[in-house]
Amino acid sequence: MKKNFIQMFAACLRGFAILAVCGLTTTVLTSCGDDDDDNKSNPQPEQPAAEKKYDITLTFFTYKTIAAYVDCEFTYTDHNGKKSTPVTITGNENGENLTAQELTYYQSIYKLKIEEKVPESKFLEYKAFHYTIKDVPEGSTISYETIQHTAQGATAPTEAFSYVHPCVMVTWKSGNAVRNRLIIGTGIVGADKLDRWFETIIQNKEGNTMTYATGSIVAGSNL
């Protein structure tokens, strides 16, 4: 009897030992699982980069000499495809002042065009008009167009002269960054071609686009 009791007691002790080991193993495994969860990184969603935007100004120039022969119908189309109301510029309007930055750039361009037959005074007899489109997203296109019309009462010139074509200076700004683009064209009318010039360059081009005052710009592109 006593021997059986001792064997039973030993068996019970072995059972408790096994349970203890199993319990410890379970605890350790559970603890490891918790550590893995704690060490997992929680990736944050990437924030989209802020869209870069520009303010684009179209500065229209017309000049005293050519304004005696042509009126200019100016429009632009913004980055949303909306076309502006046409504006007719005759050169008789009160022009607007250029900013210091615009004037510096303008002078740097026209000084490359000065010659004996087209003196500096021709470039200074301008009327300027600003049209600004704000918050233009990078990569968007702004276009502008100028239609030529014969000025009311215009007749063939009576003597030789030189002139500067109407043109548009494009300025785009983003923060402190400012860039410009301007292409200037000049013309010279000889004394022996007065009537022919008036017929071919003025009358026959009624309703045509004006080369130096028509074009487009992509916001943020290299001008």
C-alpha cells in the first residue's frame, strides 16, 4: 500500500513538472510574439508634393510709328482654356509703367536691335499694357494672340521711315524667381516702296495674326 502511494505521489509530481514547463514555454512564446508586434514599423503615408504655381504676366507693347497704320486686337487663353475678352489697342490709350525689373530686361533686349536706321528713340515710343494670370500650375500652357486691323483713316506713308512691330513680353514669377521672354522685330520702309508697303503689309494683312505678339508659354519651362 505504502509503495503504491509513493509511486502515485511521484507520478503526480512529474505531472506538475510537465505542466509547469508547458506553461513556461507558452508564456515565453507569447512574450516573443508581443515583442515582434511592438517592433513592427508603422509606415506613414507619403505626403504629395505641393503643386508649384506661377503668376504669368503678358505685357503688350505697341509703338507710335506703327500705331498710325494698325490697330491690335489682343486676347489670351488661360491654363483652364478660358479665352479673354478681346481688347483693341490703337496706341492712343494711356499706357502703363513697366516695373524696374521689366524695364531692365526690356532695355537689355532692344539695345541689341539698335542701328542707325532704327535708333533707340523708336523703342522708347511705346505704350505698354499688362495682363496677369495668377496661380498657373507648373506645366500648364498660356497662349496669346494679336489680330491685325488697319487703323481707321490710315493711308500710305509719304516718306521713308523705320518702326518696331507690336510685341508681347512674357514674365513668369514663382516666389522670388522671375524670368522673362521678349522677341522684338523691326521694319524699314524705303522711299521707293511706300505704296507697296502699305498695300502688302497693312491692307493685305487685315485679320492676320501678328508674329511678334502671338505665341504661348508653358509655366515653369525654360524661356
